[in-house]
Amino acid sequence: MKYNLNFKDIILHYVIMIVIVMIGALTKIPAIMFFALPFFIIALTGMSPIYTLLGIDHSDHEDE
């Protein structure tokens, strides 16, 4: 598996996830909270399929 997110991207995905969950909690609409799931999975794995499709690589690792 090749990671394509750096630490700033991961933090940004967590912040977006928290904002979506808070909006869902404040409006008392649990269905909105499911939109946060992709951001959680992307931040947890450090790999974004959209970045892969677009050829974007923000990872800090060195290719060996």
C-alpha cells in the first residue's frame, strides 16, 4: 500500500470529519454523520483514492 497523504492532509480530513459530525449532531440528523465516514477512513489509512486517480502525492516518505 502506498500512502499519499502527509500529516497536514490527515489533520485536515479529521477536522472536516469532526465538523460534519458536529453539524449532524446539532441538527439531530444522524444521516448527515455518515458523510463523515469517508473522511475518517481516508485519514485513518493515509491513502486517498481521489489523490491516486489525480496522480497527487503529498506523502513525506522517500522512494527506495
